[in-house]
Amino acid sequence: MIELFVYGTLTDRTQVERLLGPEADRADDDGAGPTWTSAGTATIEGLHRVDGQYPTLVPEGTVDGHLLSVDEAALDRLDRYEGVDQGLYVRVTVPNADESGTVWTYVGDPDRLAVDNEWPGVGALIDRVRQYIDSQDVYCTSRRDDSL
């Protein structure tokens, strides 16, 4: 399963279930259709949420959200929902604070979302976001507590 940090509309259980179906019972997972489970709350240090046409993340600060544990089919469906194929959002990894790997999250294009913030650097949005995350102290701290 893939860990995905969400901070906007995907923190609403009803919205996630509308997109992916009911939360999976790991013991009963038959592999049919997208599978997801709530994996608790989390915080990303080094980025913060701003609201434009849709919420997005920009450099510096802190953002609270939730972790979803999703399979590839669910991730593909969420990529379509977030407009990754249209360049509205990019999906990038953020290191876990406990050094157990990474979590994915979505970052929206500030220009397309009417947000008055920019990502430093040159090149495509995904490259600038990755450069920032790699060069700054950006990480995710998860708490396996509250469910979505």
C-alpha cells in the first residue's frame, strides 16, 4: 500500500468514499477495485496550505492533514481527480520523519489555482517542488490516531 498525505477535499470521508468506495477491511480485501484505508493524522513541516480555486501547498510553514493508505488503482483514480494528467496538480514524495520511507502528496500549480505564491527555482512545477523539498527541511510526521 502507498501512503498519501491529504490536506483538502480528500480529508472528507464522504468525498473519498464517493471517489474510491467504502474503506477496505484489510481482512476482507478481495482485490476488486480500488482499496484504501485511513492511516491516521499527519503533519508536513516545511510546507503550508493556501486556498485559491482549490487548496494547495506552498513553501515554508506547517500543514496538518490525514494519511490514506491506497493501492495503485486508488492512486490512479485520485490522480485523475486531482487533475495530474492536466497539469493542475503534481504528485511528489515527502520524506517521513522516522526515516521509514516517504509519503506522496499533491501540490497544485499556483498560476492555475489563482494562488499568489510561487515555487523557487526554474523549470517545470514538479521539478521546482522536488528541488525545494530536497534542499529544505521538509518532512512528514505521522500519528496513527484519528481516522478520517
